[in-house]
Amino acid sequence: MARRRQLYEGKAKILFEGPEPGTLVQYFKDDATAFNAQKKGTITGKGVLNNRISEFLMTKLAEINIPTHFIRRLNMREQLIKEVEIIPIEVVVRNIAAGSIAQRLGIPEGTRLPRSIVEYYYKNDALGDPMVAEEHITAFGWATPPDMDDIVHLTLRINDFLTGLFLGVGITLVDFKLEFGRLYENEEMRIVLADEISPDNCRLWDAKTNEKMDKDRFRRDLGKIEEAYQEVARRLGILPEAGSRDMKGPETMQ
Ligand code: TMP
């Protein structure tokens, strides 16, 4: 097969031209960055695990009628996705205080928030992804008010669903980041979930011990990074057993 044309290289993924019009191939790298790429490293096997974890979560979300860009996984590091126009906003949902909200508002990490809080950040590396309000998003035309209605509605449904899914395997969903895109199909535009959902862009804590099972292990030099990503995949039942190509179902925890 001819080498595919690379369209975009991000910090953790590469996008290639897809096999049919309107499709792309999303390749997951082992590269990890933090603090707007001031810290760089490699997490061996991360790309393979994130490809599987994101496939699993997007498939589960599609089953509850959340529209996503995901079509199917192609191989260990690649998935076929629908080409969308990415909305330049990072949507962060927080259930428990951690990271930047803990710092900014002086809330001890681990404090349950009075309700889930949705925040927006403008995707712009040169500016360090500044936090913005819906006012900025609609005034500057990054998204329209109806787009934002869809985004908030989808985000809250995704949070409810993923909170339950992770709790079922003994993991607390502390916070996570989503990206959305515009999908143009049959002369209609729909907002769909894009990018990835993985331990790179979620905070996942062991429900019993609060041990961190996500990219904070890399950000904060906590060690056992690969092990944490593997454990998330194992609990979701998506690590192939040694010597077997069969996938197990999710493991239920008390
Ligand atoms: P924060 O506490 O650093 O603002 O991060 C909130 C959540 O968003 C956390 O789960 C990590 C994720 N995140 C990203 O996916 N990309 C980013 O660039 C940042 C800053 C956070």
C-alpha cells in the first residue's frame, strides 16, 4: 500500500489521510508531554493502550447514542475515524477537585465538588490553552450558542455514563477533557465527540486507595506509569490475555 499522507502531528497522535473521503487514520504515539510540552517523555506501550481504551469507551458511548468520530480500530496503534472540523475548545468536566482547579481556587485535592463543573479552555499552544467562558467562545465565533447547547448536553451525559462505567471497575472518574467536532453528512451538521478518551486526558483514581492511575503519574514523576495505564485497560477487560486473542468482558469490582 502506498504510504499515507500525514495531515497533522500532535503531541500524542498523528492524523493520516483515510482510505475513503471523509475518513482519517488516527495513530497513537508513546510520546507524552505535560505543562504545554515543557515536560516531554515516552510512556512505553501507551499508544497501544490508549488506542484500545479510547476504542472501548467511544464504542460504549455510541451504544447510548452519543455521536462520536470513531469508526473502528485498524491495528495496535491506529483507528479509523470520521473527518470532523475540530472546535478549538477543550471541555473539562470535574467531579472532584484536582490539578488546576485545586491550585487556582485553593481547594484541597480530593474534595468532592458540590456538583459537576464544566470548564472551557481555548486550544492554543502559543497562549498555553487559556481558560475561557462561553461568552468568549460565542463572541469570537469558535462555536455558536446552539453548538454549545449540544456540547454541554453531550458532556454531562458522557460524564454520568463514564462515572458509572469506571466505578463499576473500581475507578473514580475525578475529571477529564473532551474535544468535539463538526461532522458534515448529507448536508447536515452534527456535533460529535472527537479526539480520544484515555488516561492521558482523564484523572482516574483507584476507588479504594485513591492511587492515581493516569497521566498525573508522568506529570508528577510518581513512577509506575506504564503499569497504571495497563491496570486501567485490565480493569476495563480490554488487555488481551497472554497467548490468547480473546477479549474478556469488564471485571466487576465491589
Ligand atoms: P487540569 O486540572 O490540569 O486543568 O486538567 C483537567 C483535566 O483535563 C485532567 O483530566 C487532564 C486533562 N487535560 C488534558 O487532557 N489536556 C491538557 O492540556 C490539560 C491541561 C488537561
